[in-house]
Amino acid sequence: MSGGGHAAKAGAHAKHKKGGHEEEHHENHERWLVSYADMMTLLMVLFIVLFAISQVDQKKFAELKNGLAVGFGAPSVAFNGGETNLLESSDSNSPMDLASGIGGTTSDATAVQDAVQAKERAQASKRQAAAQAEVNNFDQIKTQITNALTKQGLQDQVQYSIDERGLVVTIVTTGIVFNGNEAALLPAGRTIIDAIGPAIAPLPNSIEVDGHTNQLTGGTGNYPTGWELSSARAAAVVRMLHTNAGITDTRMQATGYADTKPLYPTTDPRAQTLNRRVEVIVLSSLPADTRALLPSASTN
């Protein structure tokens, strides 16, 4: 009986095993540790990156600062032992000062701004000096022309001014320079041009000759309008400067403005005589920003 019972139990155990009973899987309650570890790793990497980019290579920044200072005309920064303490003039111990806007201290930003302003002042002073030198040259031309005209008693026929273009020699085209509504230079007009030519011929400057008529409606004679008359008078002056003074034609240009650029309105008694003129302009070769200073320099 005992042997049979044992065999029965063994058979039952074999049957149970043969039936393929699967073991029960228990739920893993520690999976959150993996996500937590991943998050901590990412945070650590983030803080390492932030720390790394917050550091400033002070030596390289000092070299950059020195280069900018020299470029703007300021003296170079002295290096002690190959390094410069960028924080020595600041109360902050942080290598980054957001107030400066350039990754350095506020004093560094101020130094760069001061260097820029110093360079601008130096450039403005240089332009003013160049404009003054140009005016001095124009004064010598005026003196030479005036002396030549005074010998002929014609000094009152010419006026001078300096604008942003250069020296303007205004010839009042009265009856002794041109006949009314004509473009042929009279003897006195030729004498005036002969006094102007030698003074401007040696110059490298270009010459512009502008013709102007007055605003009165008295007719223009053989010329259809004031445009043709003013242009013809300007061309007559250019031709004489080329023939008698030897000024090359490539240096000169003639322009007629009719009555579009009057010196005085028609209500002014001077309009009839002074608006009727020819202007010989010695064009300045200075840059535009320096030429703009010529009128103020001429009043000094």
C-alpha cells in the first residue's frame, strides 16, 4: 500500500509538471530608480555645461580688449607676466558682468566707449584742420585775383564766397562784362578772366563755371530762353580759361542755370544786377564730410 501510494504521488507530480504550469511573475516596484537615475545624470551634465560656459578666458579677453583699444587709437594695455587682471578696477568678483554687455566688467565697457569717443574727437579735429587749411589756400587765391584786378580798377566786379563746394568767384555780368542778352565777353570781361586764370591754373582742383540770368522778363535776345543764354556765357568763360590760362578742358565744366538759382528775390533792388552773373568755382577735393566744414572755417 505504501509503495503504491508513493507511486501515485510521483505520477501526480509528473502530470502536474508535464502540464506546463507557468510560474507567477511578481511586479517590480523598483523601476522608478532607473528614471530617477537618468534624470539626475542629465541634471549633472546640464550644470557642468553651464559652469563651463560661464568661465571667461581672461587672457584671451585681455588680448581682445587690447586689440580693440589699439584699433580705436587708445594706448595698448600693458601685460604683466603675459596676463592682465581684468577685475582689478571692479568691485565685482564675478568673471561675467552683464552690465558691461561684452562679457567683461563695466569699467572695461567704459574704457572701450572712451576710446571710441576719443577717436571720433581726433577725426573731427583732423577734418576741421583740413578744412581750415583749404580755406587758407582759397584766401591766397582771392588775394592774387584781387591784386590783379585792382591794377585794372575792376576789383568791384568780382565777389568771393566759400561754400561746401569750394571757392566761388562771382563775376557780376554788368554791361562791361557782357552786353545785354549776349554771350561774347567784352574787353573788361576778358581782363577779369585773365586775372582769374593765372591764380587757378596751377591748382590741381577741378573748375566749374556756372552761368545765371536774372528773373526779369526783358527777353533774351538771340537766345530762346535764359537756359541757352546762361549756358553760352559759362561756355565763353571756360573757352577763355582754356585758351589764355592753359587750363585743360578735362578740369573744367560749364553749366547754365538760367534764373533758377537767384541770389536775391525779384523784390530786392539788387536782383536785376547781382542775379545776372557768372560763377567760377574752384572745387574742393576734400571728402564730403570735410567740405561741409568749409563755410564755418571761412568765418574763423
